[in-house]
Amino acid sequence: MEQNEQVYVKLQKHLDNQAFGFPATRSGVEIKILKFIFTPDEAEIACCLSYKFEPLRTIFERAGHLVDSPEELEKCLERIQKKGGIESKIKNGIMHYCNAPLIVGMYEFQLERLTPEFIKDFNEYTSGKNFGVAFLSTKLPQMRTIPIAKSIHPQHNVSTFDEVATLLQQAEEPFVIIECICRKKKSMEGKSCKKTDRQETCLAVGDMARMVLLSGTGREITRDEAMSIIAKNQKQGLVLQPSNTEKAEFICSCCGCCCGMLSVHKNLPKPLDFWASNFHAMVDRDTCEGCGACEKLCQVGAVRVSDKKQPAVVDLDLCFGCGVCVPNCPTQSITLVKKPAEVRPPQTREDLHEIIMAGKKGRLGKLKLTGKLIVDAVRTGHMNMLK
């Protein structure tokens, strides 16, 4: 194996030991993804970072043999960050850096660098068993689902972290609006979104927004503009998926036809075992006329009407309580119900990453997860994952 090839294998193994994992494949397609983002020298530097944000001086202690000075290291880290290979944030006035997971992370940061070849490699890698099991093995998911505003009422006693308006009001500036990479990817594959023709629907805030601005993607907007865009997203029936943290760092507005996360949801037999949400929909069978409006609106196929004029049925294995169906029911027969045990997200992404790293599954845990997925698929009849 050539030396340049070896450094990418080294980086793959390094990333696989971080919080989210980056498993190897027989085809080696993961090496192609790394080569797209990192030069050999940059890959060597990236092996000196971890999933934790660290200042330049700490990283230089590990990478000093690769560069002549901290200044040279800083320039290298800035180059990698602009290509989406690592993350950065300012803490106590000092820039800190860390490795980025593939999702949510390196992939999303390729917004301005997408090519047909990269998309092909990304699709091959993320549709494989090794990545799928690693992605589902985290103790907590990276994203969660919150209800759209018109689906909740005072009696729900909605916590602030589940209410989008409060998330935006309490969010730290700046706000940056970003083109949805999932819709851009689908467009490049020759497919158009069925829910919206708007491209700028995803929002980054605070530290994440500052990093996006450093990368030269997205554009800064005001808090009021952010709230207006999120309101339009809800009106068009998009699902709100913020970071799985009390302090929102991003809010994605997703559709079932383009979103990678919702595609995973639809292919799993019991996706709520791997999802974070505090609500589900419920149908009043006495008033429901079976018009099918809710079925058409549901982005994950969780609501079905078997026959006309028969009440709709909610599949509680699939419904994650986005609330998109609620305001569009002509008879007001579908409502959201808060789950008995509320799931409270970690405060920040750093807290989330620490929890995920502490609960990371080993080989036995991943084998058990694979077995569970197969058993669930057979029991529920949701066989998409096995095809």
C-alpha cells in the first residue's frame, strides 16, 4: 500500500474511534470520501484532533512534528475547516477545533463542493451495513423532531426545547440560512422536491452559524428573518428537526422525498427506537371522515386510510409527532399527544457528543443491534431495510 493511501486508512481508523464512528468497507469507498476532503498532509493533521473541541496549543503538542510552527498548523486547520473536514468554534476568545463526524458534519459542509462522483461515493457508503449499524449505535441521536407551532396548544405543556419560536428567541446570534444539501443532492441526481421549490430552508445559529460563515457557505440573516423563514417552512408542511440539544445549533426543515434522515426513518422497522421526540399523533375515530389529508401530508408514512370514509390509523412505530397533519385536518380529528415520559435533550452538542462517546457500542453491541433490526423487520412487516 502506498504511503499516501496509508494515511487515509490511518484517518479512517482514527475517525472510527471517535464518538460517531467511520467504519471501513470492503470496497474502500470511505477512502474515496476522505480523499475528496483531505490532502495527505491534511489527513495526517486531522489524526491529531479528537471529537472534543481543543485549542491550537493542545493540538500542536500532538501535531508539532508535522508542521514548523503553530502558525503553520493554524493555517492548515483553517484550510481543512473551509473544506468541511473539521469543525471549529470560539471558546473564551480562543479558536478551538475538533474532528467532524460524517453526518451531521463533513457531508453537510460539502454544500458548495458537491460533485456527481462524491454523491455516488457517499450514497454507496451510507447505504452499506457497516455505516448504518454505526450510525444507529449511538446512545442518543444527533437530531430530534419537534412539533410545528400550529399543532400544539397550551394544554400540551410544551417544554421550551420543543417549541420552535422559543428556540429561536433564546438562540445565540448569529443566524445563518443555508441551502438544503439534501434537496441540492436530489436535484443533482435529477429529482425535484415534491414539497417546496425553495432552496434556503436550513438554519444554523450561534457557534454553528459562525463556522458556516467561516466556510463561506450560507448567508447571515436577522432573528426576525429566521423566524419568518421557519414559519414558511412550517406552512409548506416541512418537518422541524433541530439539533438534539436544549440550545439549538441548527434547525433543519425536512421533507420525506429528499431528507436523508427521514429516508432512514422510513426504512427502519421501528424507527422511534432511534429517534428523539416527545409527541405522537392520535385520531378521533368518532369524527374522522377518512378524507386522507393526513396520509398525503405525512412525510414518513405514519398515517394511513385503508378505505374511503374509514377513520385514519396512526402507526405508533413510525409517528414522531411532527404535527404537520394537525392543522390541515378539515374535521380537527387528528391531534398531538404528549408522551408520558418526556425526553430532555442535552444542553449543548458538546454534551451530546460526550454522552454518545461514553455509550459507544462495541462489536457485541453492534451484533445485537443488527439482530434486533432483523427481528423487528420480521415482526412489523416493515421489510425495506432487508431489501
